Amino acid sequence: QVDLVESGGGYVQTGGSLRLSCANPTRSLRRDNRGWFRQVPGKAREFVAGIGWMDGTTYYAASVKGRFTVSRDNAKNTVYLQMNSLNPEDTAVYYCAADENNRPVAREEAEYATWGGGTQVTVST
């Protein structure tokens, strides 16, 4: 069974919104920082947003700040990414990842040991 599962991706027009979820159905993760990354074909995976376990501190890439909001429900062990004002440049596969090493939220994918399988987000013009 997969430790992280993303959902909520889909097809939306420019200016639209989507809400992604990242669940831990196995409940194998404890006190983890969780990050959202995205990747388009031929490009490296890039950090989008992250949220700390302890105090819920959030971090955003400059390209999404003010449009995306990351939040978490620790009781459900689920992290969300609310994406508003979407544009075609946001089209990508979105992945969530977990870091259980009790440190500040990282922006580098190498710092995350557990990954979901991704969910496709497509924004049309």
C-alpha cells in the first residue's frame, strides 16, 4: 500500500481553481513536514509549497505565492493545496512528499524520503 496518495487534480480553465489533497492512508507517517512539488516533461521537479508539522508554518515558491494555499489537518493526516487563479504555466504533475526528520521545511526534493504517485493538473487557455 502506498504511503502518500494525491487526489484532486484535473482539467481547469485559466483563472479557475483546484484543491489537491495528500493523504497518508497507511497512517505510517508521524509528525512529518509535507511538501508539494510539480514537474513538467523535460524539466526538473520544482518546489511549490510546504508546511511544517509542529506549527503549521508555510512556505511558497515565488511563482505561486498569493495564489496557492497549503494547509493540513493533522487529525486526518492530510495536507491540502488550494490553487486559485490558475494559469497554463501551472500545468504539471503535482506530487506531495513527506520529511520526518524534525527540521525546518525543506525546498529541496532530496530532503523528502516519501513520495506520492502524483496527480495531473492541466490548465487550458
